[in-house]
Amino acid sequence: MQKSYQCRWPLDNVRSNPPYDPEVAAKIPIHFIEIYRRQNFRFSEWAPGSDTLDSGNTDSECGILLQLLQQKYRSSKLESQMEEPWLRAYKDNKFLIVDGLLYHIEKHTSALTVVDGDHISLILKECHDFPYVGHMSEDMTKERVGSTALWPKWEQELSEYINNCERCQKANRKHGKKYGLLQHIEEPKNPQETINMDWVTGPFPGGRENYNSCLIIVDTFGNSMRSLPCHKEDTAIILE
């Protein structure tokens, strides 16, 4: 049986590669995961230190996709076995195989590698946890992952990964008192039973002796409103 390996390394950012991007040429390499497949179109995971693949872990979606891409004509039978969003992307001709790499083409300058299994954990870790990444925010991590890999519901899985990151939880810990619990406000039955107050502050035109703020009082029974002109220094006195 043919031996199969998978490895990860940077590809040159040149025009011959599908993910060529002239804006980042000669600045950063483009990383991808290459998977050599068996003759039965099954993908397997490779454990570090091992020279062969374990055939127990397979990826049927990629197997069907490879068969469709290597056929000259479309097969409705194989297409019926694919699920979204794989099927839609295939029909839109967004998948491409070049030198054993399976690309997902987005726009005209970028390509995403289709991955599965432990590759997802590896990519999430490299795009968020590694020292050169620095545990960036969810939006910045999403941009890095989106330019490297594609799998169903990847944005949702990325969000869950960052929310469960121990280092991010410790570094972004909120200080101060905890927020109080929301209290249900009963519907008032009489006027002036429940009122809401809020401030409207300036700067308002006028001198120092003029009013520079306004206290808005609303009776929730009939939604009647009253406004009281105030000075900012009067806040404590009015509340008393």
C-alpha cells in the first residue's frame, strides 16, 4: 500500500501559486497543509514520530470532493452525497487541486486550505496561541484563520476556542464590582408610584450663572414628563 504523509511548510508567494497576493509578495510566506491521499480517496491523520498513516480516521466529504474534481464530467450521484457549504462551493468552481494541495478560492487573490480533524486544533493554536501571534482579539484571529483554512462552521468554532482560552480569560479579566442582577419592575397602578430619572448635560449656551444641565423625570404610569433646570453642582442636593 502506498505510504501517505502530511506536512506543513511555506509556499513561495509567486504568480504560479493560486493564493498569490501581490500586496504581500516578498513579505510573508503562505502556509498550507498538504495531504497525500490513498487510492480509496480516504484521508487519515498522521501522528508525529510515525512514518505511516492510521487508516481509521477518514474524511468522506473530502473524498467525494476529490472524486468530483478529478472527473471530466459532473456526477449527480456524488453531488447528492455532499452537504452544504461544500456542495455550493463546488458548484461555484471554488475548489482547485494544484500539486497535491486542495484550495478553496476566495475572490481573486486568496485561497483557503480545506482541513479536517486535528488540523483544526493545530490551525487554531497557531493562529491564536503561538508567541508570534500574541493571543489577538477574535476579529484579528478570524482574519488569520480565514486566510489559512476552511471548514464548516469555522467562525463559530473559532469563537468558542477564544472564549475558552485560559490565558485570554486571565488577561482580560474584568475588575471592579460585579454587575447586579436585573430586577423585574412591576407595572404601576397609580400615578407617581414608579418614576424614571435621567440627566441631560451641556454644554449649554450662557454664562457661569446660567443652568448647565437638566433633570428629566418621567412618571411610568402615564408617561408624563417633567424637566428641571439644574446646575451640575446641584446633583447631590437634588438626589437627597
